[in-house]
Amino acid sequence: MSNGHIDSPPGRAFEGFTDPAAAVARLNALYDEAIAFLNRRFREVVEGAPIEGRIRAFYPELRIAIDTHARLDSRLAFGFVQAPGVYATTVTRPDLFARYLGVQIGQLLANHGVPVEVGWSSQPIPLHFALRSDTALSFDAADRLDRPLRDVFDVPDLAVTDDAIVNGTLKTMTDEVGPLAPFTAPRVDYSLHRLAHYTATMPEYFQNYVLFTNYQFYIDEFIAFARAAIEDPASGYTAFVEPGNLVWKAGSSEPIEGEVPPRMPQMPAYHLMRDGHSGITMVNIGVGPSNAKTITDHVAVLRPHAWMMLGHCAGLRNTQKLGDYVLAHAYVRDDHVLDADLPLWVPVPALAEIQVALEQAVAEVTGLQGWELKTVMRTGTVATIDNRNWELRDQQELVERFSQSRAIALDMESATIAANGFRFRVPYGTLLCVSDKPLHGELKLPGMASEFYRRQVGQHLRIGIRALEKLRSMPAEKIHSRKLRSFEEVAFQ
């Protein structure tokens, strides 16, 4: 292999665009060219073609140059840069993110009045993220090479696959190019592959409104709701997708696409689809803050409009009844999984748009209003803990802390999901259902649990779906609260 030789697609100058659709089309063309090149060259190398240098293709880049401090509409939460300078982001899968990119580029053009530019970046595409799913090749074929794969192709580099931008820890000099989006292309690619692995569904099927749960009972109810919804033309839902990418359409007695997975994934996802990704995705994340962080780390790159936790909790007040709802207005973070990324001194505020949608949904589904609504729902602080068997410890310290925090419920996921929503600028909310009251002698036992699930799960799910449908009727710029934005913020939502 000759030193220094790079085998790449031909270079091209950056082009300026004042039309979002044209800019996205150019990003698509460049990305498709790069991916096709890497797939072709990998196949040729595996089949014995001579290697004459490093084989490399680059992510497309989108950038904008601003030369004024002109004041913008202060009501905006995103769509503008903070100061004069050059801002850029690498882009992957522009086909998947076409609608998102169109909105973000359109906001930039409207707010700054200067063209955006599209061209090749200097960031190589790792081969792992380039091979198409329908390729007949596998990485086993790489064993036939006479040298390590990384000697010929680029492989994932964790140095450029981190969360420095979104965590607010990226350091740039005043004359350097600033970030335009919260995630780099390699970070997005990493999460797209993780989503497929954890949920057994392709990222293309994820919708912009997401429900997380920790119980299969909720998934069973969601499946029944979704099957009925796609049969109703007035619902607006067009398809339903289950793990294995099983696609159900109206009138179909069996899936029209996909294959039943040999085993269920760690966090199975179900997608009730609607035009423009405006449907609802529900994920069974299992139990615990580690799972909650893992799935939200990856769903965040899809830039959903909202995510909510629907699950069970321990009621901490004697006045609560089994089956009562808890609408979280604040969180005690005793989960620890995000301590390194979002310090405990950072507050996680309630978001008015989400809170109102959830409270209105509870009222509509239960038929209770005003003062009567308080008989089935309480708002307050939810504590999230990382020890499922906390009841077996000496409870004095815990009781004191819960009392001092004014916590009304305890679970293992909600604060994690809310904190990661705050961290990733994804609007978040929590509506829990009291399933036991361990401090008051009401433990969750098998017989009691069965009756509770039968009676309450369906109503709880309908409330969550209704809340998301309310949010869907709002303009996206109203859902994405300014509370989630820092004073040094990237332009993209």
C-alpha cells in the first residue's frame, strides 16, 4: 500500500443554497455517492482487487456564515446562531432526516437571510456505518484481507462520537468553526445502529411522539389500540410496526413486511405510524435507570418532539390510593447514571406545554374536572432511585429525604428520562400510576397486582396517547420550550 494515497470520490467545491429542499437534495446526493463508493470498494477489496491506498469517503457538511449581531425574534427557541462566525455540522442519513433538515435549514434562511452551503466535510465515514443492510457481504469477509481492516478503511472513532456539543462541554476558539447541530454525524450513526439492535426495528419507523413504559401490560394495550387505529380511516394512522420490522396495514391478516425475530430484543419498540413521522412510538424499556438512559441516549438523535414516561410507582402518601395518577412537576435524581453528564445541581424544570397536555388528557379520559380531578391525580415531586429493593434497607434515612423533598412517588426511570430530555433538548413529561404503597403496608403482591393491571392499565395508556395527540396539534416551535436552551446554544433543535 503506497504511503499517503487516499482513494476517495472526487472533491467538489461547496455550493450555496437559499432553498431548503435543494440543500437537502444536495446533502442526499453527496451522502449517496459516498456510501455507494464505500460499498463498491469494500466488495472489490474482499473479492481480491489490489489495495493502492487508504479507501475513504466523507460525510456531507452543512454550514452557514454569519457576519452580524442583529437581534432576532426573542420568542424563538431554535433556528438561529448566537453570534457572527462560521457554523457547520456533518450530516448522515439525509433521507431519514429530510423533514427535520428542511425545517432547520428553513429557519436559518428565514432568520439570517444568507445562503447555507453544502459540500464534503473532512470527517471520514466509518465503514461499519456505510455498509448497506442489503449487502451480501459481512465483516467475516474482512478476515480474508492480509491486513487489519482499519489499515484500509476508516472505523468508528470514539474521539468524535461523544456528547460534548449537547453536554455544553465542547471548547472552541473564537476563530474556529462552531457547531450547528447537537450531534455529529458519527454520533448519530452510532445511535441509529444501537436503536436497531436494542428495539429490533429500523430507525425509519420511529415516530416524533414517544411513550416509554416499564411493563409489558402497557405494550399489550398499545398493540390492541394500534391494530384498531389503523383500521379506522379517520384516525390518520397508516401502519403499525412491531419488532422484526413487521408492518401491518389496514385489512391485512398478517404482516406485509418483516420477519418475526428469533427472540425479543432488550427494549422492544412498537410504532403507530402517521404521515410525517407524526405518529406514536412506544418502547418497553424494562426496569431501571440504566435502561432509561440507554434508550433515551439513542432516541434523542432522532430529534422527537416529545417523550413521556408511563409507568408504575410507589405512592409515598397515605392519602393516595392504588390506581391514583402522579403527574411529575419535579424530580429527585437518586439514579446516579447521569451524574457525569448532567450534574445534580442542574434543575430539571417542568415544561408547561407537556404538563397542560397531560392534565387535560387525564380530565378528558376520566371525565373528572377541577376539584374532582384531585381525587384521582396528584401533582408533585417524583423520586427516582437505582435500588429496586430499597424497602429492605433501614428506611429512616430514605423517609427523611423523601419528606424533605416533598416527594409523593418513587420509581426507577422517570427522573432519568426527564433529565436526559433536558440534557438533549427533547420535551419530556411523566405520568405514573400508584401500584403499591410500601411505606404504608400495601406491597405489590401477585393477586393485588393482577386486579390493578386489569383495571387501570388501559385507561392510563389512553391518557398518554391523548396527551401526545394534543401536543401533535400544536406547532413544533411551541412544544420545544426555551427552557431547554442555554445561552450558548446550537442553532438546530
